[in-house]
Amino acid sequence: MDKRLIEHFKKVDPILFKVLGKIRPLAPLEKSENFFADICEAIINQQLSDKAARTIFNKFKNLFSKEIITAEKLLKIPESKIKEAGTSWKKVEFMKNLAKKVVKREINLGKLDGLVDEEIINELTKLHGIGRWTAEMFLMFSLAREDVFSAGDLGLRRAMQKLYKMKNEPTQKQIEKISSKWSPYRTYAALILWRISDG
């Protein structure tokens, strides 16, 4: 793990820093090469456990030749086939809608990286079925933005409750107070908390 991250967490949050010695080293964030596939995966992942989401996404990926997911290919796959992979009708609708927007050039996913975080969130949440959580996952895992924290993520809230020995799930105000210390590396803090959440 990068020394700058270790030193930062040691300085700003000794509680989180202690966890670093007990988990596998965090890999550096890497920018994705397929933004469309990433958003489809984030849609599939909505409100599912990691294991269930991974299983469904792998079946979804198998619907594409050479497992290369594109908007053009998705539009040619019958909705029933996508549903058979294990996802809901609503999520099928969300992904088909995204594919249509991409093909019609109503949204250019490639240009999103030139925007600041909140601008990207605003652009993505205009799309049917994409909320703030999905947009934040895109920032973290597709664009490799280092300073993103998803306060709406249940796993992160529960890990924070466990780590800081809170009686109840943290409030929005508590989340903001704690996570603000981690800036400009809040994404890495989230990765640490997810490891705690996974046990």
C-alpha cells in the first residue's frame, strides 16, 4: 500500500490506521476501460450482496460474445435473456435505457472523466435507474477518483458503526464528521471499511 496513504491515516485517524495491519494491502485504484459495462455492473449490484451480484454479473457477461459488454450488443439481447441471468425486470429496463442513450449519443460516457465529481453525479443521476450510490461507485471504481465516500452505502455505515463502537448506525452528520478527516483519500478509507464489513 502506498506510503502516503499509510502516513495520512496514521496522522488523521489512529482507529482506522490500526485496521491497516490486519487486512490485505489495498491495491492502487485503476481507471476502467469500459465505462458502459461498469455502469451495468453497478446497476446489477444495487441492493444485493457482493456474492449474489458477482454471480448475476458473470451470467450477464456470458450473454455477450467474448464477454465484451457494449451498448450496441445489449440492445440486441432479448430482455427475457437478461432477466434469466438473475436480475430484475426493473434493472433490465435501466440497462436497456442506458444503452439506448449511449447509442443515440444522448450521453457520452467517455467525456465524464473531464468533469468534477459532483458534475459527474449530476449527469449520471439524470438517467433512469441511476441514483447517487451508483454514480459514486462509478467515480470510485471506473474513474479511480481517490476522494469519494458513499454515505448511503449500508456496508460502509455498518462497518463505521462497528469500528467506532457506536450503539446505533451513524447519522449523516456523524458520517460527514468522521469521513471528512480522511480527505483527500476517502475512497481508500471506504475500501478499508468494506474489508471490515466482509469480516
